[in-house]
Amino acid sequence: MHDPDEPKHGPASHPEHSDIAERLTAIERRLAALEARQAAGRPSAGAPVPPPQAAPVTHGGHAFEVSERWLQRLGIALLLFGLAFLFKYSIDRAWLTPWVRVGIVMVAGGTLLALAWRFAGPRQLLARTLAGGGIACLYGAIFAAFELYHLVGYIPAFAGMLLVTAAAFALALGRIGVPMAALGTVGGFATPFVLYTDQENVTGLLFYAALLTLGGLGIYLRHRWRSLLWLTVIGAWSVVLGAFLASRHSVFGLPDPDALPPLRLAVIGFWLAFAMLPLRGWRQGVENAAETPLVMTTPVVGLIFCEQLWTLDDGRWAAIWGGVAIVYAGIAWAIRRLPLLCWLQMLVAVMLLAVGLWHVLGEDMLLLAVSSEAIVLMALARRLHSPWPRRMAHALFAASLYVVFWRLFQHPAHGIPFVNRQALTDLDVLGLAVIAAWLSGRSGRDLYAISVYAGLLALAYREFSGLTNGQAWVSAAWAMCGAALLIGALRSNHASMRRLAMGTLVLVAAKLLLVDLSHIGAVWRILISAGLGAMFLLLSYVLPSLARRFSTTVQPERAAGGEEKEGLGNEEEQEPET
């Protein structure tokens, strides 16, 4: 207890307390002075008044920035159109010679670039717009001099385009930034296609693409401009594709033998460069999100080109892709500290192994491998809480289901129904799609369920339609599927499932009247009509009792564990998509 005779120490009796009190008093005085200034609407008399400065428009709010950007784009576009109309009018009137026209456009482009350099910094948006217009004028002038007026040859035109590309990169590294780098990359890779001639020089074209790719990747490694990276990757593979198409003598023929060595070297070089780029930071445990998609896209594109550039038998292809799969698996083991890159490398290994097995076993193995890879991607998305593996898995499953439906409608049945290699493969893919429906959450569950159900109906049609009285077997199988789906819909209280089941049963009745009666014998007509009719009547009789039974058994369970089941349901529904 506190002794009443003991002296009490107030806040000001201690030196530290007195210091705190003085600070609080000073803060209160400063706050009072600031409130007085705000109320007066003007600064205090003793405070120096700074000179008025015009604030940049770009800092005036989002609306002003958007308005400025669109006004600049419209302005530069209208200016370029005006120059084009002027030259068209001068051509019609024969006022200006071709050299003068090209010179005026180049002067206009140089002027725009000078103004862009002048406004860079305080008016960055305006500088980027002017610089883009200037680069476009210079590209257009060189193209007109070469292609339209034939004033210069291929070598001077190509050198001029190369200088404009270098100027764009210099502006990007100087004061303008990433838009000029993107424009220079697009213009540089488009130059061989814009200045196209009948003289094929595949080696020179691919060497030029390699130099441009090295320059783009070097700038990306220094400044981390994501758009520059992907424009460089797309441009490099586009040049390879253009060289491949230009070197063929026919649409479906092989490239010229002299063009094969540089094409093969370019494909292998680009594959290695783009595949090694995401692995730079594995020793430091660093993953770059901008480079991660290269792990999957690079081997897919490289695989397609390799299959076209080399003519080997299936055994050699299986050995090659199996060896490359082992290399990717080894890389995955080496970078196992990086979970995302490790999983992606393993997926690439699985994909390449599946392609190798496809060369030996056919398309069934490839279909199963792609579907299994999609399942692994979905599991990876749930583990990493990342949406893009799930999107990639959806794309793979969309391709797999497309192939399955194409097989169902194009490939006839072989052997015993449902007990043959083709049918078992299709059933396996549909079963994996059921797992995908469970892993995808509520966002894609219905779509997967409808696809699987439609696939089962189509599979039953293919397997039974070739038999004697096969249409009757098809109708019976469809009716059983519809009845099973209806019972499941009642059990889960799913309205969409119930409508789908009723639609199936209506479809069976329509098929029976319009198709089956003219394709089956008299005995089968009696059996199928009476059997389906009896089944429909039995369903209609037990339907109310089933509905009451399921409603009385499901509702008490939900009421008893309502909070827990609602939480689980919400957790499933709100599965992370970020």
C-alpha cells in the first residue's frame, strides 16, 4: 500500500517528465499556429513566400494525365496523317520530286526527335509521343525511298533502318525510357520483312536476328524492362519462322538444304538462351516472375521447330526427347530450392518424355501425359496460391478435351465396346477431367462436369453405334446416364444438374422417335420403347419420395454443422486466385 506520508512526485517533479511536458507544450503551440494559418487561408506575415511555379501537368491528377496522354496521341496521329495527305496531294499535283518528299519526312522526323529530347524530363509523356512520331517518320521515309520510289538499294536502306533502330535504343537508354526500346525492338525485327526482296539470305537474316536478340536481352538485364524482354523473344522466333517459310520451295515442303544448318543453329541457340535466362538467380534463390513463363514456352516452340527441321525415325526422336527430358529433370533437381522453377522444369521434363513416348506409342500416351501434366499444374496452383498455373492447366485440359471430342466424332470404334485402347484412353482423360473439376474450385467445376458428361454420351454413341441394333444400345446408355444424373441432382440439390438430366431424357425420347424406330428391328422397337417408357414412369413415381428423402436428410446435417460447413464452403469458393 502507498504510504500517505510518502511525498508524491508529480509529472514536473522529475527532470525527464518536465522535458516531456515542455515538448508537448511546444507541439500544441505549433498545431495552434498551423490551424490559425489554415483558417486565415494565407501564410503568416513573417514566412517567406516562394515564387509561383507551374506544376507539371502529369502531376495534376489521374484525369489530367489521361487527358494529356490521349491529346498527345491524337495530335501526333493527326500530324502524321496530315503529312501523308500533303504528300499525296503533292504527288497528284507533281509539285515535289521523290527526293524532296523523302527529305521533308526525314527532316520532320529529326525535328520531332529534337523536340522530344528537349521536353524529356519535365514533360515525359509529351517527349515519348514526339519521339515515337519521329522514329515512325524516319522508318517511313526509308521504306518509301526503297520500296515506293526505288531511290536507294537494299544495303543503304537496311543500314538506314539499322541506324533508326540504334537511335531508338539510344533514346530509350538516355532520357525517353522503355517505349522507345519497345519501338526500336519492333522496328528492328520488322526490318527484314519490310525490306523484303526475292534474294534469300537465310544466314545473314538469322545472324542479324541473333545480334538484335543479344542487344535486347542485354538492355533487359540492365533495366529489367519486361515488355522489351517479350518483344525480343517474340521477334527472334518470328524471324526464325519467316526464314523457315521463305526457304521452302512449296507450302508443305522441306526447307532448302543450304538453309537447314543456319536454321538449326538458330533454333538451338535461341532455345538455350531463353531457357537459361530464368536460371540466372538460382544460386541466390531468386525467381523472376517476368522470366518464369519462358520455362514453358521456350521448349514448346523449340520442339515444334526441331520436328520440322530434322527428319528422323521415331526411335531416334524418342531417344533425343528422352535425353532432353533427363537434362530438364536434372536442372529441376539442381534448383530444388526454388519451388516454382523446380516444378516447371519437371513439367517440361514430363512433356518432353511424353513426346518421346508418343513417337513410340502414338497419340494415346501423349494425350494421357498432357492431361496428367494439367492435373499437376492444378495441384501446384493450390499449393503456391498462384493463378497462372491453373490457367495453364485449363488451357492444357481444353486442348486434351478437344482432341478427345475430335477422336469421338472422327475415329470409329475398334474392338469390344469400352474395352479397347482408344476407349480406355478417352475414359482415362475424362476421369482426369473429373479430378480437375474437383481441383479447380467452383469457378470451373460446372464447365468441367458438363464436358465430362457430354464426353460420356459421345463415347457411348461411338462405342455402341457400330453394333447390331446399336442405336438401341445408345439410347439405353443415354437413358441410364440421364437417370443417374437426375438422382445425383436430387441428392445434391443442384438445379443446373437437374435441368441437364431432364434434357438428356428428353433427348433420348426424341432420338427414339426420330432415329431408332427406323434403324432397329421390330423386337428391339418393342423392348426399347416399353423399357424406356417403364423407366420414365418409375422415375416419375419415385421422384417425389426421393426429393423428400434427400431434402430431409441433407437439411438437418447442414443445420447441425452449419457454421463449420459454411466455412468450408466459403473457403472452397474463395480459393485464392492471386
